[in-house]
Amino acid sequence: MISIFDRRAFLRLCAAAGAFLSRKAEPQEPLVPRVSRSPVKNRKDYVGIQVRGFAWVDEGVEQVLDNIQLKGDVNTVWAYTFSYGEQRLQKNGPIPLPDHGKPGNSIAAGAFYDYDPKYFQNTILKDFRCPVYGKFNVIEAVAPKAKARGMDFFAWDLNNASSALNNAVANYPEVSEIDVYGRRNNRPCFNNPDYRAFLSGKVESLLSGYPDLVDGIAWGSERMGPFENMIGGVTLPSCFCRFCRAKARALGISVPRAQAGYRELEQLYQNAALNNRPEDGYFVSVWRLLLKYPEILSWESLWTNSYQEVQAQLYGLAKAIAPAKPFGFHIMQTMTFSPFFRAEEDYTKLRDFSDFLKIATYNNAGGPRMAKYLNRLSDTFFHDATPPEFLEFYYQIMNYHEAPYDKLATTGLSPDYVARETRRALVGVAGEVQIYPGIDIDVPTLIKTDAPVKHTAPADVRASLKAAFGAGANGVILSREYAEMWLANLAAAGNTLREIFAQSRG
Ligand SMILES: [Zn+2]
């Protein structure tokens, strides 16, 4: 972490944040503030945990804090301050209720705190207060009690796409992406000025609205560009809204050719689904399409650059308001499965606009999740071969030594996977950013498999924590959600962490 206060760079950053707030013309190049940071108060031996809104409401604030602090040795609460549509767990539901919490099926979307409307003057997304828990204000209810115990309170602002937000937030469908066939989807567009102003308004409302209660912000959005989404089978390629089209034209990218390229690519993948093999095979045919329409990759970069531009601008804004408070990002687990997404989530870029990164290295759930991604690859880009046929090559590309394909779901991924991803991140950020691997404690897979799926046991938690800190992690985030964790596994985390920290201090 650079601790020299570079005033000129800092003022440049504030100016950038100001331009962002006043919604002036979009810059043509991604705005990435390469800033010499003022000192950021990073806690040593950082242990965070994500806590859903309903957990506080159902179990009681003190009870949850007791569990995470005494059992889990957590020192930093990542409380959801915004939900894209959280659902209480059920005893035999797809994500089973563990040995704490209350069953239910309510869906809650929106903000779990009160905000001043002045921060949302520049956006049509003004009314997003979640009414579901009786206007429970998680910041006022939890932060003072956490601080009284010596813990920090981070706002966990997770901005995944969801149809729940379309229903809960007035005008939300207005900011959605437009796919290659001109239809809206339920994913907001990062080039839509109203969506950008909404995201920046949230950061302002947290840091300026609760200066004594919010100690930092963890920001996330599990999204990918159109090319990657087609491999992942997530959605039809997007976004082709008027803001994205205008931005492309300004960058000299042909909109009609990008649309034509993506339609042909979709046709090719549809043929793969029918095993309608082109004479030259799938890989060569995809590659030939990329040569014919380089606009396919240009549009993918346009999407990714726009996403990272938003991340950089939110970071700049946060630093302008509260320079010492950590602001960082969650990176979704696909980054550890997809060589394409991995190339885009480039640590040497991300380090310019983050104080910390939480990398989703959920090794138990990672087995079936990786198997699913391998299936996707085999359905599309790599349809010339089956997952078992290209697995060794894939492991070489990704630098993994993991189980054979037919064992992945049952064995999960190893602690070595956690260590390798931690080391790769640490090398990428070159000491400028804190790296917090996400430790898998009962992360659900929600994937149907023929073989029984790996479940977390205390020994797994212990091994992955040792792997993370053994690789040099600056801290960890117990993952995914407190509400999903069995208390014995949470206690295994706490016991192991106390042991590791005692050794490092001794
Ligand atoms: Zn767009």
C-alpha cells in the first residue's frame, strides 16, 4: 500500500468524481484513476463475513454478533445494505436452513437503510427502500453494537442483476440492457447515466449519510460481457442500448457489424447444441468468426471497460468523500474457472482502483461449479471435445491440479486451489491491494449432478484457511453467507483463525 499522500493525484481523482456526479459527457477512454493513495485504514488479520438482512431480523443483532465474533473470530461485518432479492431459507429448500435462523420464503429487494433523496437527484432510480423487514435500518441497528465489540461495519453493496429489482424499484426496467435482438433484459446497463448516478448516489449516501457508522464499503456486481455470457449460457448478447451504441461509435466500433457478428456466433452455438458440426469444427469456426467480425471482441471490451470504468469512478468518489475508509470489490468465482473472464479481471488493472479484493475461492462448491463451466465450454467454444478430453489441457492453462472430471462434484476443489488463486492475486496486485480470499463454509451449488455433491466439514474449513494464509492472504471473508453456515463449521473457522493469528504474532 502506498502511503505517501499525493495531493495532485488526489485532486485529479476528486475532479473525476465530481464530473461523474454532475453527469457530464462520458469520457471516451476508461477513467482509471491511478492514484497515490492517502493512508487507508486496513485492519490487520481482517476477517469478514457476509450477513443477510433477514439474519439480523430473525435471530437478533446481538445473537448474530455473538455467533460471528465468538464462534467465527470475525472482526468485520459485511452487512448487506442493498439486496438484489434475498430469500429466507427453508428446512428442505434448495439452500437448506442450517442449525440457526428461521425458515421462510419472503423476498426482499432494495436498500436496508434510510437515505437522503438529495443523493439521487440525478437519477430516475430514487425510490428503492426495501419495505419487507418493517423498514429495518441495518446500519443504525448493527453498526453501533458491532463497534461496541471492537468490530468494524462495512456496507456490502452487491448489485447483481435480478428481476426482483425490476419489481421492487420504480423505473428500474428503464435502465436495463438491450440485447442483440432489441429486447430488454433484467440487467442494468453500466453506460446508462441513470444507473451510474444511482450507483454513485448509493456510495455517497453510505459514506456521507453515515460518516460515523460505515467503516468501509465492499462493492460487487456479478456480471460479465456478452462474449463470456454466451459461453456461460447466461443470456443473449447485450448491451446495444443507445448509450452503448453512442459510445461504440465514438470509439470507432461499427454497431451493425458487432450485431451481425454476435448473431452469427449465436447461430454457431445453436448448431453446436444440435451437434451440427461445421466441416472445420467448432473452434476453427469460432476463430474464423472473430477474424471476420473483430467487433465481437471490441464489444466485449466495450462492456468490460465500461464496467471497470464504473468501478474506478465509484472508487474515486469514495476516496473523495472518505479517503481513509477501505473501498474494495468482490470478484466472482467465474474468474477462477474461465480463462476468458480471468483475462478480463486483470489484477494489474484492478489494483489501480481498489483498496482490497475479495476473491471468490469457494473450493467445496467449486467442484460442481467448475464441472458446470467445463460443460458450458464443451457446449460452445470447445464443442469439438468433451470435458474429460480437454481437462488436462484446461488445468495446464489455469495452473490447477484438481480431480478428474467425474470426481469433481464429489471431491470439490482442493485447498491448493485456494492457495494458487491467492498467490496469483497477490502477485497481480504487487502489494498495493489487500487480498481476501473467500473461504467456503457451506456455499451452496444449486447444480444438479448425478454424483453426490461435496459438503463442507470442519476439516475443510480448517484446510482452506491454512491454505489462504499460507499463501500470504491479508485476511479472509468467511463465505458465502452467515445464514447458510452450520455453526460447527463457523466454529472451526474461528478456532483455526485464532491458532493462525497466535502463531503469526508469536
Ligand atoms: Zn447499454
